[in-house]
Amino acid sequence: MNEACGVVGVAFPTSGAALSIYHSLYSLQHRGQESAGISIAHEGNTRSIKGMGIVPWVFKGNDLLAVPGSVGIGHVRYSTAGGSELENAQPLTINFSGGTIAIAHNGNLVNSEELRLDLEQRGHIFLSDSDTEVIAHLLVKDLMRNNLVEAMRRLMRRIVGSYSFVMLLNDILVAVRDPLGFKPLCLGKIESEGEQGYVVASESVAIDVHDGEFVRDIAPGEVLVITRDRMESHQIYKQKNTAHCVFEYVYFARPDSVIDGRLVYDVRLKIGERLASEHPVDADMISPVPDSGITSAIGYSKKSGTEYIEALMKNRYVGRTFIMPSDTVRKRAVQLKLNAIKQNIKDRRVVLVDDSVVRGNTSRRIVDRVREAGAAEVHVRIGSPPIVSPCYLGIDMPTREELIASQKSVSEIEAAIRAETLGYLSIDGLVESIGIPANDLCLGCLTGVYPVEIPGEKCVLRQLRLEEFDCGDSGEVSSF
């Protein structure tokens, strides 16, 4: 399971965008390590710098001090649609008769192939296989006939799926969140060299890195248009229910981020406490699988009264194992990544707390390492319900055949990972821990029921057609 991409956009009255974006991208590095990119608008030109790898590999902070421009966007990526190749690195830039647009996108369109085929039949040529380029072509087509807000309205009625994106239209910064709010996007105010500016980003930590002020989450269906001297908010579409991704709270987001009004740390603490209530066990120690299980393990320890002790130490210079290309490489990566602390484990009954079980292979190896280090018993507690279905909305998740929970019962998974006991958080427990009603969350990977229409899948809350949308445009204007 791969994590979500990260996007950021910055606008200052006069200068300083490039370095600010660099620092924001650094804080969002956990959302993608395949590629990184920055696009800056300056004096009628848009300059892009991007490459494969993590942020410090692609950019040199001091070099960005010399990049002029007051408005820009940035992106860290992993591939949900489109391969891990340089041509798919973002921001994606297109020149057209009205100037230049650059787009950085987090999410996944479920009707991307249908839209691409239609555009190709109309003579459009694509240079990448990412769905972001589909968005760009559709938008350019509408911008040639309509103003920006109307072009966005037309775009949002055609694309189906998850999308939070930032865009440069010449020197205008635009931020967009889909009508169901799958992926997070927030607004903040920051200051650089005495200038006050705006930042929009996937997570609030990209604002915190500047000692900025978190203003609010961008609403589902909202479009922000930010220039050097003002900000306009347009509520293009509004639906009765949202579909926020539950795995932002379980795993993707940093624990110090605020996502749709919830501090992720608090949610994970509650997940651990609820796990302890739902699946108690007589044990000597509670240990996280670092780093994703840390906060939930603290909650489990607090609720159960069992001591929190680390059984595993993480090598932070090894990438995430689910990104690895084969099971053999993943096995070696686990050995390099996690080292058992034998003195903490020997002859103890250990509870390992993790965020999820996907294929089950990594979980089995972790259990084996703890047992080989001398544990008397190994119990596993998971801070999410079983993942039974693929995600089509921005998580690069395996097929049903590869998802262990879609093929085996909990007792069978328990045996497969060689744990004494295995306990998953219930769906009700997850929903209550997040504090958002189930009807406003996307639970598709946990239930097989999706909030948008996906060919071959069930759905109960489909993305509405144009005539069914609750449309409006507040046109609220704020000034720097």
C-alpha cells in the first residue's frame, strides 16, 4: 500500500515562493518519495524544476534562493495512475494560447481512461500516462472558451474520483478540492522576509514549518483563486455528504497534522484506546511497529495499563517496504529496516500494534523477528478494520487476490502471520475514533462499497451528475 501524493501552493506579494515551497515539500515528504517538483511563475514565464527521488535529491535549498518569483506550486509523488518515470513527475506544465498552466495533483480519477480516449479521438496528444494530464487537457480546452471559474465548473462536472490539486494559471494560484473531499487540502497564512502570503497544502504541517497560521480546511467542491493582492473563494459544487479517506487518519497523514478539523495524533490515540477495549490481552509490554503504530500503541498502553516498551528500532534510511518491487526485496528491506531489541523482548509476552495488514508477508516477518528475539508470545493488534477491497481513489493498493483479508478469515490470517492472537479495530470503532459520521467517510477498501460509481463495484453514494449537484458560488473575497 502506497501513500498519497503531497501538494503545496504559495503566493507572496513580491518574492520568496521557491524556497517556501521547498520547505513545505520537505514536511510532506512522507506522502511520496518517487519524485518531486516545483513550478514558479515570474514575469510571464513559468519555470519548473523536477526530478526523481526525494526532495533533497532533487533540489538544493541554497540554489532556490536565486529562483525569482512570488507564486508557485510543488509536488511530491508516488504513482497511483501512471508509472514511476520522469515524464510523470509533477507539476505537469502545458503551454496554450492563453499562457501556461502547471498542475500538481493528489488523487485518482476513476474515469480517466474514458476521458483520455475521448480526447485522443479529438486529436489531443498525451506525453505521459498520468491522469493529471487528462485534467490539464480538459481544463485548457475550457479555458479557451470560458473564464477561469466557469472553466473549473465545467471541469469538475466531467471528472469523477478523488482530486485535490493546486495549479498555476500564468501568475494566478488556484486550489481545488473535489466535491466529496476525498483528499485533504488546507489554507494558511505565512510570512517570509516581512511579506505575508498564503499557502495551500495537503496537510497543515506544510504551514507549521513556516510558523504560519492555519486558517481552515478548503471545503469539498471549493475553488480558491489567489493573486498577489487578493483571494477569492468559489463554492462551485456542494453535496450533502462528503467521503473523506479514512486512511489519512489511520496511516497517511503525519500525526501532527490537522485533517478536516481533527488532529491526527488524537485520532490515533483513540484508535489505540478502542483497540485495547475491543481486543484486550494479558501481556507484559505494548510495542509499536514503527513509525505508523506508535501513537496507537501509546493509546493501547494507556487504556490497558500495560507498559509501553519498544520491541523494534527503525532504520530511518530505508524506504517503505511496500514500495519495493518484489517479495524477496521486501523481505530484505524489512530486515534492514527493523531491528529487534532483544533485551526488551526476551521471555516477554509482546503486543505489537500496527496500522494495517495488506498482503500479510511483512506482518509475518515482523512477528518472526520478535519471536526469534526471544518473545514468549506475540500478539498483533491492528488500528484499522481488515482491508478487503482495492482502492480506486488514490491509494496504490493490491488487487483482491493479493489482499490477505479478502481471501482469509481473521483466524486464518492469525495463523498465516504466526501470531498468538490477532485483533482488528472494528469499523464502528474506527468511525468513532475519527469523530466523523460514517456517511461522510470513504470506507470502500474496508467494505467493498464505494462512494463513487466504479465499473464492476457496488456503490451507495455515487458522485452525482451535473443536474443533481447543489451548485453555488459564494464569490467571497479576502485581501492580503
